[in-house]
Amino acid sequence: MNPSLVFVALLILITALVLWLVLRPLLKRRVEAKTAAVDTNVQALRIELTEARRDRKLGLLSEAGLVEAERELEARVLSESAGSVASVLSAPRYKNTAIALGVLLPTLAVLGYAAVGMPIAVVPEVVRPPQAAAAQDQQMAELFKLAEERLAKEPNDAKGWILLARAKASVGMFDGAMHDYEKAVALTPNDSELWSDFADAAAGKSQGKMDGKPLEYINKALALDGKNAKALLLRGTYEMQKNDFASAEKSFTLAKSQVDPKSGFAQIADNALADIKTRQGGVAAGPEKRMETSAIAEPASASDVVLASVQLQLGAEARKALSANAGAAVFVIVRTLGVDRGPPLAARKIPAADVDKPILLTAADAMIGGAGLKSGTEVSVQARLSLTGQPIAQNGDWQSAKTSLKLPAKSAALTIDQPVTQ
């Protein structure tokens, strides 16, 4: 069940319960008091009637007198009952107070949550309006700016640089994350975990390719701790990209032995080892047949299995913007279906000259070890034209709608015709 719907249902239930507890006494207590008054008056008249009948039996009252008394008491009962009922209906019942509280309590609760809570978190990502997402991104940018200003005054706060770098990397701001990791490793150069995080951010910046800086940082992490699980996973990814499956198998096996078997790292290692086994056997199961290769997305090796073929189309305005910006590039971003934030499963940077060619996505395009892209995974794919060539969306960029796929998928068409507004 959607957590947002559960939250809203609980909110409505709690509000209704509170209103019932608060308003019930205001409406019920006065009615009970007046009803008691009516019962008391009627009971007194019954007693008088009983006494009159007793007097008749004792001979103190004649038959005619009893009849007259009964008539008189009947008239008084009607009179008293009518008067009492009139007083019940006309007496104040705190109705206005109950109505006011019934309106004010839910209103104040909603306004209070809006002031100190995070209402946008209640709305599922898939239905959030673009304005809400843009507002959230703007808020995040302001928080990053405040953190940067504080660290400029306290440049030796290694923990602060680490937290800021990880936060930026988690939302795909890899350039900023790299800068902050450089500050952090300068202050704590012997932290193996920090170097592995630095390598992961560098890999994100290079669209998952492990040559160069990512490999340099991986080796520094492993030099400090040869059993660093994250560094071993990244090292295995590099070895797979180089078709060194024997070494990759050792790296992933050692990484798996260092973590909880139920952890995400263990799952990544399992998926990568299964991928290695398939590649070494040279056979792909089921429908995962090899598709035609293309100049833009030729897989890393002949044994790579193509999991999706993407064809890009540019709207007239987007194509005009592409032609006017020499540094423009297209990014194809793959995420787990329903997840719209954080690092993607895979990403591919497409040069402007190749946007009209088919793009073949394989496990080698995954951010870590081929685990993100595999048969049976449900993903969303989106393309974005970045006028600056940077992976972070900016005003003036263009993007496609998201397309849902279940891998493997033979073809998917993405039309880049929607302006990006922040």
C-alpha cells in the first residue's frame, strides 16, 4: 500500500477521533440534564396519582373525587411535559461552540503541519506537480548554500565536508560533490570509506566509467583497507568493463564476504556474480538476445547483453536549442520505477552529433557492477537535453516524458519536447 495513502488515512481517522471526544460532551451533556428534568416532573405527578388512589381505597376520597383528581393530574402531566419539552428544545446546547471547534481544530492542525512539517512528502513523487518538485529543489539548493557558507568559515570541519559531499552526490550533483570530497580527503587522507565514496562520486560524474579518477580513488581506498566492500564493488565494476571476469569475480566474492548477506551490497555482488557467470558461459537466458550494435552504444564486449534499445527524437524547439549550443549533450537516465530522486541505476551521456542514433543499454551502463540493470527489473527511462553538457537539470534544458519498461525491452522511443523549469 502507498505510504502516503496510509498517512492520509491515519490523519483523517485521528482527526475524527479527536473531534468526537471533544464535541460529544458539548452536545450530549446538556441534553441528558434536561431529559432528567422531564423525568423528575413526570415521576412527581405519578406519585400524586398513586396517593389519590390510595386515599380512595381508604375511603378518604370519593369515587367522583378520584375521577376529578385523575383528570386534574392528567392535565398537569400534559402541561408539565409540554413545558419541559419546550425548555429542552429552547435551552442552549453549545451548538455554536461545537461548530466552531469542529472547523477550527482541523484547520489549525493542517496549518500547523504546513508550517513545521513537510507536506510535499505526503504526495507521491509520481503525482507531484513540477512546481512542487522545483520548489523542493530550490530549498535543497539554499540548504547547500548555507552549508557551504558555514564551511567557508570553518574550513577544517572534515565531517561537515563529508556530509555535504554525500548529500550532493545523493542528488546527482557530482561536480559539487567532487569539490567537497577533495576538501574532506585533504583533512582525513587515511579514511578508506571516504576514498570509496569519493570514487563512487567520480564514477557518477563519468557516467559509470571507472577509468581515470574513479580507479585512482578506488586504489587509494583499497590500499588503506583491502576489504573495503564498497571499494571492492567498484573495483569489480572496473574489471568487468575491462572484460577481466576472473579478477572481477574475486573482487565481488570478497566484497560479499565482508557484508551482511541481506544487505544491498550483498545483492549487488550477487547480481554481478550472476552476470559474470552468464558472460563467461556466453549464453543469455530467455529473451535476452543480443540486439544489433550501433556506433553510439557499442557494448563493452561481444558477450554483453543488450537490455534496452532507446531511440531519441527531438522536438523542433529542442533541436533548435541543441544547434545553438556547442557544449550541449543528451543524458539518458534510468531509474527504478517509482523512484525519482537520488543516484540513478544507470546513465549515459550522448554527444550532440549522435542523438539520432539508437542507444543500446547494457549492464555495463549501471552505476555499480551491472547490478542496476538486469532482466526482470521495472525501470523508468527519461532523456534530457542539457545545454551546458552538465547532468544536473537547469532552466532552459529540455526533457522527455518518462517511459516505463520491464527489462529486457527491444525498443523505446523518447521525445525530448518538454522545457525544464526550476
